Amino acid sequence: MLQVLLIFLLSLIVLLAAAHFFTNAAQRVGLALGMAPFVVGVFIVAIGTSLPELVASLLSVRAGASEIVAGNVLGANAANLLLVLGAVSVAVPRGQLVLGEQYLFIDLHFLIGSISALATTMYDGDITRVEGALLLAAYVVYVSYLIAEGRTPSAEATHAESLEEMSAGRRQLLRDAAILVVSAVAIYLGGERTVSSLTRLASALGIAPAIASVAILSIGTTLPELAISVTAARNDMASLAVGNILGSCVFNALAVAGASASLGGVRVPSSILGFVLPFVAAASLLFYLFTQDKRLSRWEGLLSLVLFVLFMNEVVSRG
């Protein structure tokens, strides 16, 4: 089992590192090719942090272990809403996050809408290909809203850096293209080994793969969001930190689940339906309530961390 655990950890590290290099290179290539910084932010930076969840989920369906998708999506959202939020609230220098952006409230509605849509498709124990296509259509609506409004946390961060990086991106286009190819191969190989070793690890531990994906895989694939959000909070960019959490949750619920189901359907085990799904829905509602006053206090963050520990303890005990 130790060998399987080491393979899983190494594969996950390769997957996360490759996704990091892929996202950075894709961002520079997009700017060098003349894409607007905002578009780069929406389609590359925001999606790039959730690339590990997407790759792992698609490979799970291809490997015939689609139940991993449900655990990965819901576990990643729980980690975003509780673990990342808690870490951000504790890391912020002033003891609370001040959220002054009006668009936040519309994005919050998309968060509640996305988890409602996901719960609806999961309710009967399967996400069919048709339902997957509808989830993807809902994500297209969300992205269209972002483009129409022209306001997204990722875009704000990208715009600040774009002027400095654009000329360098043009000069290094071939190099970045090579990085894209190499990192894409590494993402595929790392994701494939991550899924296969997770299945073996779950078997060795005597727990269901879906539970293992909630307790182990989802935390690992959430590390990019955790790193970006905590860094943003410490640099006094509250909108970016919270926006990253919101965007990742919507992407997971609609795009990751939708793309995976479109590939071959997703099975949702009863263990996920009975506890994990209702808990994540409740965590989404709690996040919605926390942000109604446009502030997130350190105490609310600490409560979120305690709830996440309780959630993980219950998941492991049920496994």
C-alpha cells in the first residue's frame, strides 16, 4: 500500500505542476497572439486552476470509474468553500476580507444555481449524457455573462500583469508552445496515473473509490485554488481570492461534471447522495450567507475550517 500511496502522490504532483506550467504558458501565448487580457483571464487563468479536477474526472470516466467524478467534483467544492475560504480569511492581514464588488452578488447566484443544477442531475444516481450537455450549456451561459459584463477577478489580475508580459510573450512564443505540448503530455500521464493509483489505493484501504476521491483526490486537486487565493488575500486582493473560489466551484459543478457526463455518463453512488451532496449544498448556502454583508471575518473563516474537518471526518468514517 505504501508503494501505491507514493505513486499516487508523485502522480498528483506531476499533474499539479504540469497544470501550472500549462496555464502560465497558455496565458503568455494568448497575449502574444493578440487575445484580450480579459478573455485570457476568463478562459485560461480561471479554468487553469481547475484543470486537475477536469483531467482527473475525464480520465476516470474513460477508465470505467465514473463514480470518482462525483466525489472529486463535490469534494473539490467542499474544499473550496470551506478549506480555501477558511485559509483565506485567516491569512488576510486585516483580520477580515472586504468585498466591495457589486458583481459578487450575481456570481453568488450562479454558485447557488450551479449546485442546484448539479443536484438535480445527480438525484437519480446518474448524470446522463444529455444532462451533461445541459450542464455544459449552463456553463456557457455563465461565461457569456462574464464576457458581457467584462468583470471577473481573474481578468482583473491578468490585466494588471498583461502589459508587462505581452512583449515577452511574443518573443517567447515558440518556447511557450513547446511548454504547452510537453505540459499537456505530462497532464495526461499524471492524470492517468493519479486515477489508476487512487483506485488501487481505495481498494487497499477497503473504501469505495468515490469516497477516496472526496477524502484524498479532491484536496490534492484544490491546491492551485488554495495557493492563488491565499496569495491574493495576503496581497490585499480580496475580490480575486473570493472570485477564484466562486469561479472554481461553478466550473467544477457545471463544466467538469458536464464534460465527464457527456463523455460517457457519470454514476453517483448512494454514499455521495446521502451525505456529501447535501453537505456541499449546505456549504454553498452558508458561503452565500457569509458574503451578504460584503465581508468575511476571521471567525467565519475559522468556523469554515472546523466544518471542513468535521466533513472529512464523517466522509472517512462512512468510507
